[in-house]
Amino acid sequence: TFTLTFARQYGRSATISTPLPPTRTTTASHSNGKPLILAIDDNPDTIDLLQENLSEVGYRVIGASAAEEGLRQARELQPQVITLDIMMPQKDGWQVLHDLKNDPLTKNIPVVMLTIVDKKALGFQLGAADYLLKPLDSNALLATLARLLPQRERPSRLLVIDDDAHVRDMVTQLMEGQPFDVVTAVHGIDGLEAIRRQQPDVILLDLMMPYLDGFGVLEQLRRDPVFHHIPVIVLTAKTLTPGETTLLQNNAVQVMQKQGLAANDLLEELQKILVSGQQNG
């Protein structure tokens, strides 16, 4: 088994070891608590694209290829958000939007029009929460979902930047069943790209990595006006010099040594950071 020792706050360590489950290769968190998006579109490629883009950042997407099927699933599944095409056979998106907004079971579900038809004024008049044009702009859609969904309905995003696959898998497994969507990066440059694709709520950062080490990641983060506020927990096996310790005290909220990590302690630290972030936000 592989264990880590958890070192609490600088200078005060508490060693608590726990066996970890067998390693499994995984790139996504447990699906518990993921908000459901219903995509009503007769084009299967659009549904596939939505599933591919949204599943990576903590959403669950179910597709409906026909209007009546979409209306039925909206009533039965009660999704958090519906995306809706306009040009569909039998019943078009305008009729579907009208039906959704006049059904007591679905009238309060936000509907995002996703279509090539540029009639935004009509869409908003009929009750659409937002109106996006195809081809799909994933960043625009993610921004819309972030605005429409209450914070409690979105899983917190944890980015693990570490070149050790064992550590990445271990942290992912520890988060199973917890309200975290885990994303991993294999080195510093990969991590910065992941941050720019979708901003995480917390970062677990290794220090010794190829291409760009953890110190380089911290330096670039703290210089960035958009991402400088993201809390970082450093995870390392490195013996720190006094200068490095001072640097981390100024730029990271916590340091954990790679000799052992208790799942409960890690979860406790993550929850503290998230609660603090919500209060400050």
C-alpha cells in the first residue's frame, strides 16, 4: 500500500497514515451530485459534443433527439438546465419552449437556446434564459451554466498538478463520493493550460516536475490578474530550504509531505478552503 504523512501548517506536523485503495486509472470524479443537463437536439453530433465538453467539467448530459422525447424527459428527470435546438422535425424548438414554459412541472427549468437561427429577441420573449448560436462556443456555454446554476449545484473543481500518476490516481480515488470534480495535469505547463480552460476552485500542486516545476506555476499564477486568487495546496517530497519555505508561506495555503496523507485530513482542509472562499465571495 501507498501512504502519505500529512503535515499541518508550517512547523506543526501530525503524522497520520492510512492504507490507500488499489490504484485505478481514472480521469474523472465520482458522478454523485453532478448537475444534469438535458440537451434537446435532433443532431446527434451536437449532443455528443455537449457530452464531451460538459462531462469533463463536472456536468452530466442526457440527450433527446426529438421534441416529444425531450418534453417527457424534462418532466421526468427535472434537469437543472435544458439546451434546446430550434430546427427539429414534427415540433420545432419554439413550440417546445412554449410547452416547457406552460407546464407547471418544467416552467422553472432554465432553457438555453442553442441553434443556428439568430432570433434572440424572440427567444428571450418566449422565456429562454440565454440564447447561444451554433457552432458551439464551449466557453460561452460554460459561462452561462455557471450563471444559471446555484453554487451548491456545481461540484467544486479540484485540479491536481503532479507528474506522479500514482499520486494523481490516489487523490482522485480519495475524492470519490465527495462533491469534487477532479481534473489532473501531468506537469506545470499542462496545469496552467488546464487552469485557463476551466478555472479550478482549489489546486493540489507538486513542486518537482519536468518542463515547469511547482514554483514556476505559483509564480505565474500569482502574477495573473484572473487566477492569482486560486488557493493552492502544495504536495511535495522535497526538503525545503528556508527561502522556499518563506516563498510557500506567502503563496500557498498549505503544505503536505508525500510520506502519508489521511483522507479525512485532506477533505477537512479542502472544505475549509471552499467555505472560506464562499464567505469571501
